Amino acid sequence: MIITYIYYRNDEININCLTGEDDGYPPNEDWKITDIDGDGKITLYEFKMDPLINLPSPDTQTNKITQFEMKIKFDENADSDFIGDTFNLTMIFTLKQ
């Protein structure tokens, strides 16, 4: 499964987690998922092995929302062994102060 879009945002930030950039600021490596195997794709494997760390705290003010958005797709180059398979994804978020 390839991650095609992944953003962490609120009223103050808009972080592209594929590049580590926040609206024109220099990239932050902690906010970027690294292509570990060098195949030019960011997959769920890379996300697991290189998790996002030190993201800005979620907005806790009334009427403010912090969002985490991600889009994934099936790799077109995968062989036919996966035809008919089901994909279930569970994500666990850890917040630390």
C-alpha cells in the first residue's frame, strides 16, 4: 500500500508529511516519512519503520480542530497474489507532553 497524501494540519500549521515541509518553511526530518528501501515510494512499511515524531501539539482551544489526513492506494506493480484480498488498517496515535 502506497501513501499518496499525508498531512497534519490545524489553523497554525499545514505539514506535508511526505516532504516534512510546513507551508514554505524548511523541511523538518522528524515530520517526514523516509523512503527506507529507496524504491521511490512511501509505503505503510516506511510509515511503521519511520514514524512521525515531534509534530506540533494538537490545538486544544475551543472551536479549533487538528486534522490528520492520509490517502493510500494499492501498488499497481503488485502481482496477482493479492486479488480478492481484504485490507484492514488500524492506526494507533501516541500523544506525549
